[in-house]
Amino acid sequence: MCQSENIMGQFDNIDIKFLPGVGPRRVELLKKELGIENFDDLIHFYPYKYIDRSRFYLIREIDSDQTFVQIKGHFISIESEGQGRTARLKGIFTDGRDTIDVVWFSGLNYVRDNVKIGIEYVLFGKPAIYNYSYNFSHPELELFTKYQSHAHGGLEPYYNTTGKMKTSHLTSKVMKSIMEGAVKIVREYKITERLPAEILERYHMLNLTNSIINIHFPANIDSVNRARERLKFEELLYLQLMLQRQCLQRESQSQGFIMRSVGNYFNTFYFRHLPFALTGAQKRVVREIFEDMRSGRQMNRLLQGDVGSGKTLVALLCCLIAADNGYQSCIMAPTEVLANQHLESLLGMTSGLGINIRLLTGSTTKKQREIIHRELQDGTLHILVGTHALIEDNVVFRNLGLAIIDEQHRFGVAQRAKLWTKNTLPPHVLVMTATPIPRTLAMTVYGDLRVSVIDEMPPGRKPVQTFHRYIEQRGQIYSFAQKQIEAGRQVYFVFPLIDENEKLDLASLEAGYEEISNVFYQFKVCMVHGRMASAQKDANMALFASGQAQIMVATTVIEVGVNVPNASVMVIENAERFGLSQLHQLRGRVGRGADQSFCILLTGYKLSKDTKKRMDIMVQTNDGFQIADADLQLRGPGDMEGTQQSGIPFELKIANLATDGAIIERARNEAQKILADDPELTAPQNRIYADNLKKMKQQIHDWSEIS
């Protein structure tokens, strides 16, 4: 290989099959199990942890806080114990002062043939307690003479492997051996830098070659941290450059409908029909959206607002602006329940205004569909609310100018994209979510959307009081719920499952419904779950919404879209089984009226540390953004929005959206400065970015036209 080959492709001609320890069978396994297809993939497959191999411990120094220890010594004896299936080998290992038991339950013949008494070994493993004393089970053993012959750089890397890999003896230890061969090549030929020298100097970063060396085989913890910092920054900087360039290109190239005026529909509603004064946050958000709609560029904006913050009212105001300018609007919701809820809210607010609003879902009759299709095409239908039925090919608008998508993470990318084809130019797009998104996640998952936030609740709303209670206190909870019902309120009981599941030991919806019906025999109890026929579900929802039923027993189907202001109590069974964001969404079903509302989190006594923390956070705050930040820290980003659908164009290999907020901020600011001066990245100093982005773009699917 020629050292002058000065691009990342310098290693493209290395077939990893020929690296020491790989071979034809393992190369297929690496590809199938880890997605490692080439040398570049291999060296960017990073260790997930490191174990300190820099010192030897004395047996007397072992304590319960240690995960792995390393001891130098020899075996005094190795003897067989038990017979048949209970057969094992027990060795007594000494460091010259004390002794400790070592046990093997499998591979006994190998141990008998290869492990010798009196010869000096390095023993490495995780100590366990058995019969009130420490021992080792199946530790790593290495002859001390062999240990001395190769360098142990203090911290030993450990790599994630799968069950199939372990079955084929492709363990973390083997991966380490393979990496040693790969890193040897990196040391010899160097890796072409992916960041300009000016950036490395300004932030005092390692170069890429030293970062790769130190991430795999660090001399100490400082080396690991410096390598991680540099690799995370690089990854996040390229992510931000990619997202922000998409945003700039779309704004400069994507022509949008110009909606210049605020006319009769908007003004009549605002001054005569507005149900209550807008909050300062709602006014600010409407101004931001209107600026986009009259700019001549296609709007792509994310509207974040906590449960009950008034997003539907903002959406209506935007639809009225579109109608004033001769354009139609659509609002797409993930469920029929939520679509119906939007329709009822909009009809209630626009009564007498002359705005034509209709609903299109899977349950819409043929006759109703014919009316909708006719009014869509002749332009007399102003706002169409619906589910994914809106994206059907036969749904043709006369002049769709605004598409609003509620809880958009519940739709697939391809589904959402179909809305963009409903007019000659793509309509303005407003994405709404009641799931508050932490700032670090919004900067990446939605990095190519402008963000508006309703961070103020309408006046008169009382914060929901939240309590954590244990199942032994169920009787007290029933008494409290009964008093609330007798005072004219309504109650939700939410269960995590529909069917009995003994393995998970969860209270089932069916059993819960029966018990609650018996306890509250004098009241009407209805049940709703996802497997019900739509007609039955809607009928039961209507019973509760009208007040004819005092109690609703449900699964999380009510998480979004059920608005019953008279409901004042939410009891969440097996609350430990829910994430923070879901608990917050469920709690948002109460507290929607003027009365004080309550949320009771019901759990067993045996809770993990993280679960107890979740319960404490829910009790302490109603702030959705605080909860979202905590949820991101506890769960990580993968569970929150589904990054494959939400906008991250490539998999992050080392950066963590939950914990690397400061690095994300720095990378975002750097990307903004670079693109502000040179949006096309044509300047000589930015050629490095342009070349690498071009290569990256060839390796990923480009969703740049989709919000």
C-alpha cells in the first residue's frame, strides 16, 4: 500500500478476511451480526467498556464493589467434585499469602490437561461470593511468562458480541486480537484526517489516527477520554453539517406558496370567536409560523407543546390563514380517536364562521367520502381532518397549501411523504407533538426543521397532583376514587396489558375491569382497548365523554386524544412498566378542566433504582420538558422517537444524544459558523467537509425532501 494514498479510501483495498484471526467464515459472521463489511467499519467498531489490567491485586484486597480483578499466583491443588451432571473441578489458587477457590463447571477435560499445579499464572475474572467467601468461576488464565511477552496497556477493551458470534468462538477477546492487527495497520499507514488542522488546534483534539489507536488500546483513562471526545465531536459535527445543509438548501431551493394576508376568516375568529385569550407563547408561535407561510419558501416547522398547552388552537389559526389566502389545509392524526377529537374541537371553535371542516378515516362511509372528494376538488372544503386515509391516492385536493401532522413520529417516513405530492408545490408543513423533546434531541432528530415551542399553559389550569402508592394501598385508592365520583367527577384506571400474562405478573385489563366493576357496582364502568372494534371503542369513549359512565378502564389507547374535562383522577396500574414520557402523556388526560385533578402511580414494593427515580420525577414535576430530559438520560434516545424515522440520517457509533449535550451544542455552533460563511463548502479550508459529506451521502438513504 502506498502511503501517499491520502483519502479514507486508502484502506479500501484491504480485505478484512485476510487480517489475523478473521478468515472466510468469520468475515461473513462480522457482516451479518455487526454490519462490519470493510476495514473502515472494523476500526470504527468501538469498545463498549475497558477493564483495568495495569495492576495485580492481592486476594485479601478483593471486595464486593470490584467487577474484575487480576491476581498473580499458582494453583496448590485441582480436584474433581461431584459426578455426572453435577461434576466440577475445584482449584485452590494462592498469591503467596492467601488462597481463593476457583471452580469450573464445563470444559473439565481441557482444564485437567492444560492447567498445572505450581506454575505461575495470571488469573483474571469477576469474584463472586459463595458460602460467605469469594471465589472465581471460569476465570481467564494466562501463563505469567506469556503475559510478560506482550504489552498490556493498562486498560483492556471489551467489544459487544452476539450469541451467534460466541457460539462460533468469536468472543470479545478474539475481537480484541483482530483489532490489534487492524490498529497495527493504522499505526503504519495513518488515517487521513477528517477535521481541519485549525479545528484540532482550537479544541486541543487528537488527530484521527491517534484517536483510533487510543479508543482501542489506550494507555490510561485520559487517553480514552481524549479519543472519545474527538470522535464524538467529529460524528456530531458531520451530522449537524448534513442536517443544516438540508435545511438551507430546502429553504433556498424549495419554493413555497406565498400566504401574504391575514383576512376575514382569521380576524373574525380572533376577535369574535376566540374561546379564551391566547397565551404569550401561542401568540409568538403563530407569528413564527405566519412569517414562514408568507416568506415564499416552503415551511417545515416543528411545534412542540405540552399536553393541554393549546396546540390545536394554534393549528386552527394557521388553517384560517391558509383559507384567507385561498388554500386548503389538512390535519393528519395517528388514530381515529385523535382525529375525531380534533374535529370536535375545530367544529366547536368555528361554529358560525363559515369554515367547512370534514373528517376522513377508515370508518368514513362511501356516501360521506363522495361528498368529501367533491368538496375537496371544487375547493369548498377548507379543512380535512383524518388519519392515514388522507394519503390515499384518490384523495385529491384542489389547492392544498398547509399540511399539519400531529404526533408525527407515529407515521412512517414514506407515509408522510405522500402528503407532499398532493399539490404542484409541496404544501407548508407543520409537525406537532405533545411529547416534549429535549433540546439536545431536537437539535439532531429535528435538526432540519425550525422549532417553535409553546412553553406556557393557558390560565386557570391547576397542576395535576401526582402520588406514588403501593398495591397494598389499593383500598385507600378505591375510597378516594369513590369520593371523587360522588362529587361529580370521573376516573380512569389504566392497565399495561389486555390479556393475562403470568410471566410478567402484570394486572390484566380483563381482571381489572371485573374487579373495578364489582367494587364500584353502583356506577357505570366502561372499557376501551386497542383490539376492540372501532365502533365498540367509539361507543364506550362516547359513554365516558358524555358522563354516562363514571369510570373508564383502559390500556394506553387513551394516551393521546381523549379529552374529558370532568375526569379528575388517573390511576395507573403497574406504573413501573411505563416510561416517563408515557406516564406524562397518560397524566395529561386529567387536569383538563377547572377542578383539581390527581394522578396515582400504583406499583409493587420491589422497584429498581431507575424505576424509583421515574416515580420520584413524576411526583416532583408536571413540566414535560424536565420529564423529557430525565427520560432521555434514563432511557437514551432510541426509545423516544424512533431515530430511523425521525431524521437522523446515519447511525451514531459513539456519540450519545442523551449524555453528550455539550458536544452537540459545540458541533451545532461550529456547523452554523462554517455554513454561514460558506454554505456550498467550496472554500479550500472546507473542502475536507465537502469530500467527506459526499462520501457519507453515498452510503445513506437521502430523506432530505421529507420532514
